[in-house]
Amino acid sequence: MGSLTFEIKAGSAAGGARLGRVATAHGGFDTPAFMPVGTQATVKGLQADLVASLGAQIILANTYHLMLRPGAQLIMQLGGLHKWMRWNRPILTDSGGYQVFSLADINTVGDEGVNFRSHVDGALVDLTPARSIEVQNQLGADIIMAMDDCPPASVDQPTGYAARVEQACERSVRWLEQCIQAHQRRSDQALFGIVQGGTDLDQRRRCVELVCSHDLPGFAIGGVAVGEGPQQLRQVVEFTAPLLPADRPRYLMGVGYERDILAAVRAGVDMFDCVLPTRNGRTANAFTPTGQIRLRNSAFAADPQPIDPDCDCPSCAGGYSRSYLRHLFMAGEMLGPILVSAHNIRHFERFLLDIRIAIAHNDWPLIGRRWPVATYEGP
């Protein structure tokens, strides 16, 4: 086996959805897949074995943050990311490129890469495509991402947007070539290329052609969920996903709401990640099949129900009531964020499991019945 193999087991009779299996050096995962985010080598507040028990088969870690603290060299010396964080299943690391966008106030982007001031100690740091790959090689993730340039949404850059998107595509293509040259662990780490283009569909098509001219194990759609709105996000994904090679995994980066995941799956996307489950879990926002509930609301003060009676997570199956969970948050007890974060991850893993069942049996109405929050549309 190479660094990664992808098998398509079934396709949808209506749309481009695929049921598949990805195999890596640290095991496999079923697709469509949802990857919980473990930014700093931890899915916040949750032990690795708990994350696995919630249904997660692959998680994501962040190159930018681990490069700054504790340093990729140290992690490599201690056996690599899997051993260090006690997760012996597939891991994907991003390139640090998204932080170019999200931390724009502390960085300077140029054609050679990014110069930024560390949020940890204030030191000036250069992140180039080659450096991003070197760090990811040291971390040892199973899937690593090419460094890309993520432009802001058009609403955030009303003037000069077209030129900025074109520049981002050109940089991303040029940086991908440098990443391919720098990659030193091709036998056990799969490098994915990233397609940019903002909401400009012509640029998306052009970027697909250039990025996919390289024979890579997988490809990603980047530069969405950055403020463009759900309709534009869906338009971009439904246009771009079918253009990507059909025999490689397709990864939609940073997209996490149920309606967006469902639309993307039906367009042919295989992999997803998002911080929503744990970020919302830490702020007492719980996901349910009919929408989020905000547990700090006084309406839940005497509510004896679990978050979701049909959920088998440690919180719901364990009998913890909405009333008790609200108390934990109001009292500042750490158990509250842990239980709700675990529930939220299980919510998304159950959602993706049902999507896989729907594809396998061509039973899309199943999603409409069980997950009205996804605003199911289709036959």
C-alpha cells in the first residue's frame, strides 16, 4: 500500500454521494467522515479513547499551533504525534495556511510565504511552503495538507476581491509545487492539494485544473465558510466537487453545520472537519436533530430530559439532565463542557453514520426523518 488508498463501495442513485473507505498507515476510516478538531494535539477536554468511543475514526491537528508550542522537533523526538497524544488512528494536519487568514492582524503574506508574530512569545516566524511540509513531516500525520493562500470573503473585501482571489489561486498553485518538492515522507504521509478561488467559479475551475494536474492521493476545497453565506458556500461546493478526480478523497475544509455537510455529501465530498462541536460544547450550546439548544437558558433549569433522548453519548445515555448540565455551566464546573462537547461530537458522528446508511441503501428520506436540522431536500 502507498501512503493512502481509497475505495468507493457504493454511490448514490440520486446525486454524487459516495460511500467509501480510506486506508492509511494508522488504520482506516469510513467516508463520508467527520473529523473532530484537536488543534493543540487534543480534542479539547476529551481523552483520546473517549473521542474514539464517540465514533471518530480520524481527527485533525494544527500545524501552526504545534510548530509554535511545543515544537514539531520535540514531538518527533518523542515518537511522533500519534504516540505523543495517545491516538493510534489516522490523523490529518492542516498546513497553517488557514491561520494566514484567521490571524491576519499579526501576519504579512507575500509570494514566498507568511511572516507572522507568534501569539505565544511574540517572536517573528517565517512560514513557507517548504517549512510547513517539514513541520508536518516531523509531526507524522497520515494526511498532510499543502500550504495555501485563503482569501477573505467578498463581503470582507468589497473592492479588489477579484484580484485578491486570482492572487490566492496563483500562490496556492505555486506553493503546492514547492510542497510536493519538499515532501520527504511520501511512503507513509499522503499530501493533499487545496483548491482555492473564493466564490469566483471561473477561478475555481482554473485552480482545479492546475492543482489536479499533480498526481496526489487526495484533494481539498478550501476558502469556504469564511463569511460568504450558506447559499454561496453551497454553490461553490456543488460546482467544484464534481470537478475533482472521482477516484481520490475529496475534503471540504472547515465546514460543519449539518445542512452544509449534507449538501456537500450529495455533491460528492467525502471528508469534513469543524471546531463547532467542542467550541459550542464549551459554551453550553448543544446540537440536537432539530437544532441547537442553549443550556444556560433558564427554561432548562428544571428540565429532567437529557439533551437528546435518542443519543447514546455519555451525557445522554448516562442520564444527565438538561437541568444538571445547566447547573454545571452556571457553577463554572468543568464537567459541563466535557459532557456537552462529547455529546456534540457524538451528534455529528451519528449524523455521518446515518448519511453513510442512506447512501448504502439509497434511503435519503432517512435523513429527513431523523435529522430535520439538515433541512433535507431531495427525492
